[in-house]
Amino acid sequence: MNPVFAKLPTTIFEDMSARARANGAINLGQGFPDTDGPEDVRQAAADAVLTGWNQYPPMRGLPELRAAIGDHYAAHQRLSADPETDILVTSGATEALAASILGLVSPGDEVIIVQPAYDAYAPLVRQAGGVPRFVSTRPPGWKLRAEDLETAVSDATRFLILNSPHNPTATMLDAADLALLADFCVSHDLIAICDEVWEHLIFDGAEHKPLITMPGMGDRTVKIGSAGKIFSLTGWKVGWAIAPEPLAAATAKTHQFLTFTTPPNLQSAVAYGLGKDMSYFTDMRAGYQASRDRLATALRDGGYAVLSSAATYFLLIDLPASGIDLDDRAFALRLVEEFGVASIPVSALYEIDAVATAIRLCFAKDDATLDAAANRLIEARKALA
Ligand code: PMP
Ligand code: GLN
């Protein structure tokens, strides 16, 4: 068996969803909305299954989807990418991560990963023969510090994997962070692999600026996105990578032997969806923001210390500041087994020096579910604080 993967536990997301099912709990663990995304996008997929193309599409993605991705980012993020050479459609962002990491990282390359980190990054780096170098961030602000980046970098460092907006901390890089990171990548000649799947799930009027648009970054960045997040259809697994031609070509070479293609009917529906009016995107954000505020207010009223959430489907609870003297995993297990709410203990997303004082809750649920979950969480705090 391949030790890189075989030695790993089942992911925390799958683990917690299984515990939610076993305990009949409300599942605020794994991040998925309980309402499917826009009906017109789903209708476009259904139409494409019945009347469209159901055989292998082009390896790099349907031309109409690659063009739609290019137009979408030009309109939303002032990014220009050539659909012919710079855009690759993949089976979810997960495959874009796999194809770019396996396609670009060579044995011995060091790769900086910011903790807490989405769980796919380090195993993929190791499978490529690379060596993860972890930089940690800590609550409450989870700020990346220049000195930590400088300590992690060496002559062997070739890549930096970034995730903004960030899962699980619900933070976003600001203009100063982007300037720091661009300068860091340029001065150490690093390639940035930017996981931006949460780019549209941003609140309070924020704007997402991709690192690839910063000075010096256009020829050294792979930007990764996912339709699952943009359209509240997480099971669709349609993603993409945008990168300058040599990086996109190496990623496409790997994609050929991972999945080769992605279902054409879903691609065609995503092409339609990416062209939706600005109002779809602003309304979607407003809806999730209202859910965030509903859950945060109920939990704060019930005595919880809730960290601020700028983006994603998630908010974090600070356990010690809420008067709870259990580590995150112990609390999450008691919460799901005794009080019927599944969450994600943030320490599961660290490999070293874990912060074990916060749990992540997904607020992409209807009001009644959020209210019921908040009541159960408040009961748990009364019993455990
Ligand atoms: N990266 C991050 C940071 C994520 O949160 C997720 C899933 N929520 C993914 C990648 C995977 O995206 P996809 O489902 O499109 O593979
Ligand atoms: N990205 C989702 C989350 O953070 C989970 C994806 C998965 O289950 N692997 O909850």
C-alpha cells in the first residue's frame, strides 16, 4: 500500500458526517448547503443531459466553459486569462489541486503550507515527492507573519500553497497580505498555488482580489476555483485551474491521467451559470451573510465567544473564551454524541503545533436548522462550561 495515503485517517469531514448520521445529529460539520443552488443552473444541466453532448468532451474542458470562465473573471476580478492556453477544467477544485501539485512539484522541492490547512494539500505534496514546510497561524486573527514565512523558506523551496478566503478560519487576505505574499514569492522565486474556491462567498461588501493579479505574480501563479461553491452545488465537482501557459500545460498533462475530463453536461450548465447577472452573486452572499449573523447572534446571546467570519460557509467558536475547558476534539465528540450537533475540530487541520481551542460550524443551513443547532449548542455549554 502507498503509505502517503494508506496511513492517513478518513478525512475529518467524512468522519464527522458519519458521526452525524450515526447520532441523528444536525450536521454543521462538513461544509455543504442544505438548499441546492439556482434552479436555472440545474435546469441547464438537466437539458444538457437530455439534449446535449454526453460523450467525452475535450480534455481541457468544453470551449464554452473555458470562455465563460475567462469572461467571468474579467468581469468579477479584472483578471485576463486566455481560454485556449491558460484555463483548464477539472473534476472539482480537488482535482485541480492534485493535477497542479502532481504536475509541478518535483521530488525534493519544498512547499510552504499555511496551517490550519485544507486536508488535501500535504498528502498531494508528499505523493509528488515534495516536502511540506508548515507555517502556522493562530487565533483570533489567524494572520500570516512575514517572519514565519522567512523562517520556513530555504534554497529548496519552490512553492507556496495559499487559500483565501480561508477554510477553516473564515478569514481573507487583505491588501497588505497580498503585497507581502507577492513580494515573498517574487524575491524567493516561488510559484503560488492559490486555492480560491471561496472567492464568491465573501461578506460585508468585501472584494476578492486574486494573488495572480499582483505585480510579478502573473507568470508564477496557479489560481484554482470551484463551481460547487459558487452555485451551492458541492456535489457537482466541476473546478478549474487558471495559470500561465507553461504551468497550465504541466497541470493539463497530469489531468489527462487523473480524470481526463469532467461530465460535459455539468460543464455546460456551469458555463451558463458563470454568466448570470451580478445580482445572483450579491443575493447569494446576502443570504449566507444573514445565516452567518443569525447563528453568530444566537450563539453569542447564549454565552459563546464567536470569532468573526469574513467569508466561507463557516464560523468558529473559541472554546476557552466561551468558558469551555475541553480541547476541540473532545468537545466536538461530546457535542455530536450527547447534544446532537456535528462540527469540525480545527486541530484536525494542523499537522504540527495544532491550535486545539476552536471548532468550526457551517451556517449554510435554513433558519430552523440553525436555530435548533444553536439551542443544542447552548445546552452543551450550560452542561460543559
Ligand atoms: N479547497 C478548499 C479550501 C475547500 O474548502 C474545498 C471544499 N470545500 C475544496 C478545495 C474542494 O473543492 P471541490 O469540491 O470543488 O473539489
Ligand atoms: N470543503 C468541505 C469542508 O471544508 C468538505 C470537503 C470534503 O468533504 N472533503 O467542509
